[in-house]
Amino acid sequence: MAWTSDQEQAAHELFNRGSGRNLIARELGVSKTSVTRWAEENNLKFDRSSTAAAVAAHAVDMAAERIRLVKGMIENADEALESVKGPVIVYSFGGKDNTYEEHELEEAPVSMRREAQTVAAIAVDKLTRIVETDQGAAHAASSVVDKLLGAVTAAYDAEHPVEES
């Protein structure tokens, strides 16, 4: 594609102001490839340091978001495991009048304990995948995993005490 002298001049002005390839292409209404070819023909190189900085900042933001999500998962798993310790109230609606009934049990039914352990196990699984993805935070996250695994083990041990013979 041959550029008009106005496009050529505008491209040089935008380049001299530090505009990137994509912005120049948008401003001139041409393809990014055309801008790349124009720059090569004129021995011009785009300063990509701001792009690199933006990519690095985005990576840091994403790591922070993963850490925030991990903390939420751990809190939810902890709450689920704590909710099945000790007495629990179970309830139901039923009958022709759809009446509400509740009962306090000395310990959580197996189904409630299984659900709590499933929540914790899913959190551990997701956490492990996040840690594998984010090697930069591996050390900090591994201590979190150890803490969570300890809580899951303690909950299991509390529900399944070993009888001494």
C-alpha cells in the first residue's frame, strides 16, 4: 500500500511523539502491518519499554489477584470445616403443610462432613494449580497449602479418632 504524503507526515509526527505502532495505525486508519513496514523502510524502531513495563505490571496484578483468590478459598474451606465441628442444627421442610422442623445433633451427619471435606479438598486442588502456575509465589503459597492440609487432616482425625487397643 502506498501512503499519501499526509499519512507519511502524520506517521512521522506520531512516531516522534512516542506513539506506538497500534496507535499510529488507528490514527491513520491503516493496518498494523503497514505501520511496521513503514517503520522498517524508514529505519525506525518503536520503543517497546513501556509495553514491557505494562506487561510486567499486568503480571504483578494477576499474581496479586491469584493470591486474593487463594486467601478466599482458604477462608471458605476453613469455615466449612469449622461448621461441622460439635453440635449442629439440621432442618427440613415437609408434609402437606410444608412445615419447618429443626433438630440439634451432637455431631454433624456424615453428608455434612463429606461436603465440608470436599470444599476443603477442592480448595487444596485449586490452590495447588495456582501455585504451579505462579512459581514466583511458590514459597509463600506452599506454607499456605501446608496450613490448609494441616486443617483438613485435623478435621479428618477429629471425625475418625484412632482407638487404642
